[in-house]
Amino acid sequence: MRLILFGTSGCHLCEQAGLIVNACVPGGVDYVDIAEQEQWQEQYAIRIPVLYDPRTKQDLGWPFDLAEVGDFIGRVVSL
């Protein structure tokens, strides 16, 4: 399972989210800067940071903590 963390450079919330997510996900996640594609900016600009599972197309928007990330991972793994 490979998750994506959508964010952007200079976003302190994205940095906090990265620390939380990396503590929960063995091997870490892929970080994607929403500035790279207009569609990502339109979809996530006011929601970042967002943890996204491309397999199930489910996401978890900020704010979240360790427990919520763990619940999200458990939910998407079981689908």
C-alpha cells in the first residue's frame, strides 16, 4: 500500500502532517506538491494537508492525529 500526502512547500501544517503520517506508515508516504498540477490545486488547495489512498480513492483531510491516521489506514487496507 502506498499513500500520498498532498501539500505544498512552506506549509507548516503539511510539515506537521508529514511527521504524524510518517510515524504511522512503515516506509513513509509519497509527498506530492499540489502546485505541480492545476487539478490538484483546485481539489486540495483549501484542504491541505490531505492523506490520500489512490487505490480506494479515499482521503483524510487536516486536521488529523496519530489515532485518526491509524483508523484511516485500517479502513483503506480492509477495502
